[in-house]
Amino acid sequence: MKAYDGMYIDGTWRPAAGPGVIEVVNPADEQVIATVPAGTLEDIDAAVRAARAALPAWAATPPAERAARLTALRDVLLARQDEIAATVTAELGSPLKLSQTVHAGVPVAVAGSYADLAATYAFEERVGNSTVFHEPIGVVGAITPWNYPLHQIVAKTAPALAAGCTLVVKPAEDTPLVARLFAEAVHEAGIPAGVFNLVTGLGPVAGQALAEHPDIDLVSFTGSTAVGRRIGAIAAGTVKKVALELGGKSANVILPSADLARAVHVGVANVMSNSGQTCSAWTRMLVHRERYDEAVELAATAAAKYGDRIGPVVNARQRDRVRGYIEKGTAEGARLVAGGPEAPREKGYYVSPTVFADVTPGMTIAQEEIFGPVLSVLRYDDEDDALRIANGTVYGLAGAVWAGDEAEAVAFARRMDTGQVDINGGRFNPLAPFGGYKQSGVGRELGVHGMTEYLQTKSLQF
């Protein structure tokens, strides 16, 4: 076990203000692998002051130079991909292949995309007799989750840096080690002192201090809807901007004309990826009643193949939460066709890949975000019924539509109350805006829409 010390503040690793530590546990074997300092209000304040002091110079740095620093950061992340992947596997429990391709690979692409945007974005434009300037919003407080620990840091840090903002990042307490690696990468990339700061700590202490700090201009949070509501309320005290990427209960709508086997296969894979710990996972599969039994059989068979292929969930609390939802699904009358609440292994926080049939829209497992490898298969009568079910939750983050004719799928997707929809298995696009409708959040991440979250506008009339 390694005991890490210090917070990355103002370009150096400083001793923490308090003696508290956070244990980092490997969820695959339940062993403590490291400790990191638990940040206090004093640590957050020091980091915010450093970010505030660094803001004028970084905001005035030409966009081309900011782009060069982001390019350097991308190159460091690329060079350290193996180390990053091994670290994520150790603290999150994800299989190494997933850590290499997604957890370490996607952040490289995202950082590169913002290097390009910083160099090409029109920070100044003419509108009639006015000149409109797009200026950095200021000091950003970023509170990031554990499920995609590096991706979410990069998805907030890269656009903020491209826009000319400075940051304080508070990573999730379950996965702070890759965040420390990222701070090292920032330093190696030559990003000036104070522009990026990292404070590890607990949400109710360090996270809350960041959200309520009067010198934070924007707080960006990814996590549960319940915590997002709390952060929004705290931020309102100083009327700071909030960007919230929250929960989801996304619908995978398989229309009658679709290739059923492919739609089910891809749909199950989507839910099981990252052990179901994905806010945008298609956890509700909607199938026409005439093909329902076939789809259930296909889904159960596909899920059974993931038994030895997915990692654990992040911690014991999450494991117990997911198992509780599985038990509730059975209690409310859903039919278990794969998996179940029983522990699949003696050691580690594992949950069996689980599929429920005969799920009705009002059931708890069809309404609440489970955040585990659990799929609910629902039947519908016609397209209007499918749309009613798809839109029938408080969430609206993502979704999918499958149809034999692409235009048919697009027409249905346009009526869905959700921020992002994949058509017939469309590929992930790191330039497309990501974010939700309804209680799935406020604002967007990724691409140019993600960068505009960190800008504010000023107009001069002539």
C-alpha cells in the first residue's frame, strides 16, 4: 500500500491542511491499495486562491498558445496510457482492456479535440454594429465522478483550459489515483502554475466547500441527480453558474422493422459495459409485444456470456444497492431471466449480469437509476405506446432507436425527450454535445457546445 501526500496547488504538491486520509480500495479483491489526503476547507480555499491569481494571465494567453499546451497534455496522456489504464483497473476494478480502450483512450481524443477548438474557435465576432467577445467565465470548480474517472476530469478540464478558465478539481474519493496522475500530466505539459489545481477529499466537505466558495464562478458536477440538486441549491447562494450531468434511465427502443438479434446484442453489451456503471446506459429495452419473447430469450443468453467478463462495481455500498434493486424487482413482480442478487464470487464487489422480463413502466427498476449490470425488458403495443414508455421517467440523458429504415428511427428519436440518441448502433462521437433533458442535468459537455459552457459574452456597440 502506498500513502500519497499533498494536494496539487499552484503548480506544486503541498502538504494537506489536515491529518485526515481516504483509503483507496481495489474492488476486485477488497484490499486497500493506497491512501490519499482528505482535503479540508483550508485546502479548497488555497486552491481557489491559486486559481484566481492565475486567471488574468491564462485568460490573456493567446488561444494558439492555450492550444499548444493542450496538445502537449494530450501527448503526455498518450505516452502514459498504460500507467493510466493499470491505475484505473486497480481503483475502479474495470477489466484492463476496457481501461486501455475507454478509460485511458477516450481522454486522449477529448484533450486533442479541445486543442483543435482552442486554435480555431471564434472568440470574437461581429453582429450588426456590435463586436461580441466570448470570454472565459472565470474560476471553475469541477467535481468529478468515479465511474469514468479520467474521462470526466478531461471532459471538464480541457474545455475550461481552452476557454481561458482556471480550475480546481475535486475527484471522487473512490478513484483519486488517476486524478493524481492527471495532475502530473498537467505539470509535465507545461500548463502554468495555478491554472489547474487538484484537491482530493470527501464530497460533503471538499465538494461542498468548492460549490459554495464565493470565488468560484462556475461549478461543474457529474454524478447523481440527488447530489446535483444539492449543488444547485448551494451554488444559488452566490448566483454562480452550474453545469450538471446527472442520472439517466435511457430507453433502447427496438421498432418492429429492426434487426432484432443485433439490437438486443448491442443493447445488452451497452448495459454491461463498465459493470453497468454508466449514466447513459440503455437500461430499459423496449420491444413490440409480438417479438417480446424472442427478445427476452436473446437478452438472457447474451447476458449469461458476461458472467466472467465484467468487473466488480466500485464499492460494497454500490454492490449492496444494486442487489437491493434486483430484490425489489422480483418483489414487484418482474421475472428474473438471468443473474440475480446472489454474489457470483466470494471476494470482490461483484454483481451478476441480470436481466428482468415482464417489467412494467411503473416498477421501481423501470423508473430509478440502478447503476449496475441490470437490464429491464418492457413490451409495448405500438409506436405511441413505446414513446410514452420511453419518455415516462424523470430522466432524459440518452437512448437508442433501431429500425430497418434509418428515417423511421430518426423520426422516432426526434420525439424522444432525451439529449442524445444512437440510431441503429451509431458510434460514439467525442465532438457531439452530451447532456440531458429534464432531471438528467443542465448544460452540455464535449465538442464546441461543451466549451461554450465555460464562456460568457460581452458586446460592444459602435
